[in-house]
Amino acid sequence: MKKGFVYYFKQYLIIFLASLATAVAVEVFLLPSDTVIGGVLGLSSVLDLLLSGLSAEKWYFSAGVWLVAINVPIIIYCFCRFRRRFAVKTTVYLLFLGAELVLFRVLNIAELVKNIMSGDDGVFDKVLYVLLGGALHGISLPLLLSVNASTGGTDIVGIIVQKHSKKSSSDAMRFILMANFSVITVGSVAYGLFRDSLSEGVNMFIFSVAALFVCEIVQETIFKGFSSAIELEVTTDKPTEMAAALTEQLKHGLTAVKVVGGYSHREKEMLLCVIHKSQLVKARRIINHVDPTAFAYVENVKEVIGKGFANKEIELEQEDDPQEKQEN
């Protein structure tokens, strides 16, 4: 029971932190700079800008209310077609996020932060706001994927596309990207017409695309960091001693491949070993100590699936429940 409580507490704490990061990104940084992120959250932000004007008195038109309202049919579909825990976690995230956005609006948190970050003339750095907002929003999805949840909206639609596509995740990612750009484009046009200003619509489009790219870069960096590894390839005349030293000190297995030197035409062995980036300095010392004449080079590895490496990118429909493990 204690393990189960700790497990669920950690799961929902991560969901809360993910929603908080997105709420701060949207309400504090992106909306005050007239910037939107694609998807349902972007659509909700556009409606917020058009109908409430970021007014605390019109909180019922804020992005938080629109986000929950638009996601209702998607949440219902989740409960009907996906595993219950995945649907529950996604719903909890959306409710957390909606409540936080409304609360931040009522408390006027954006204005407080603006007063702190603005210069003496009261003008804030819009570029800084866009960068901070995009980066904070980029943290949310990796956090949610680590607990088998999603951000709802176009992410769920993307999963549906993937389930009916023969091209795996490529079609889903393409759909999500197109949906994001469509929301940004339509939102920018609507905002420009509403404000009767072409320049404001163009500015929204440019800054929104920039925020979206920052968000994607942060997500990709976090995903790669989970499986941060490099491939070490060593050609040596002392393969037995080198293999023993690398295996014993780096605690990773390796593969030996017979090769022939193009210059010496002598048969040698190449040792292939995937290690953490933090172990590179130690690996260099081992190689120089065992065989100073060895030839070695390093290649970046995008992702590693296997023992000894943390793999946080899990399938959204899989469950990892301690109670189910006990029953099995």
C-alpha cells in the first residue's frame, strides 16, 4: 500500500509540475506578448485574446476555460478508446492546467511578473518573454510522457492518426506540426483583423513560430538527455586487454568485430561500446593506459534502448502500475 501511494503521488506530482510549467508559460509569458502555441492550447489562447483581452474581470473567457471546454469530446474519446489510467492522467493534467490558468488570470500574476521584469520605462522584453514561454512549455510534454499521459488536444488526435497509419509515428508528427502551424496562421490572421492592424497579425505569426521552435528544441533536448549516450569505437592490437579494462571499469558490454587495416593490411579487432557521455574522459584514460597506439573515435547516439540506460519515452498506451505487477 505504501509503495502504491508513493508511486501515485510521484505520478500526479509530475503531472502537476507539467501543468504548472505550461500555465506559467502561457499566462505569464506568451499571452502578454501576444504569442500563441499551436494545437488546442493555441486555439484557446487566440479566443482568450479576442474575447477577454486578458482582462481579469472576463476570466470566464480565459484560455483555461476554453482549453477544458474544447477538450471535452477528446477526453470522452480517450475514456472510450484508450486505457483508463492514460485517460485519467490526461484529464487531470487538463483540469490542473485549466484551473491554474484561470487562477493566474484572477490573481493577475502576469502583471506582477511584468512589473518585476520590465525596465524603468515599463516596457518588457518581448523576445525574452517568447523564449521563456516556449522553453517552459517545452518541458511539459516530456514530463507527461514519463508518466504515460499526454497534453490532450492535437496530441490525442495524433495518436489516433498513428494507430490508423502504416508509417508509424511519422504521419502523427506531421499531422501535429501541420495542426500547430494552421492554428498559428489562422489565429494570427484573426488577431490582425480584430485589431485592424496587419503588422500586429504578422508579429503574432513570427513570434508564435519562434516560440513553437523553441518549444520543439527544448523537448528534443530533454528526450535526447534521457538516453544521453555515445558510441566508442576502438581499433587496437590488444583487444583482450582493452575489452577487459573497458568492461570492468565502465560497466558496459561491448562487441568485437574483426577488421583489416587499409594501410598496414594487418588483421585487427575493433571494439564497439555504447557508454554515457560522462564516461568519455574515463574511457580515454583506459585506452591510453592499455594501448597508447590504439585508434579510437566517438559517434553521437540519438537513443539507446537497453539495460544500463534510462529510457523515458514510453508508449502512451502501455501501463506501468505497481499493483498490476504484483498481481502478475
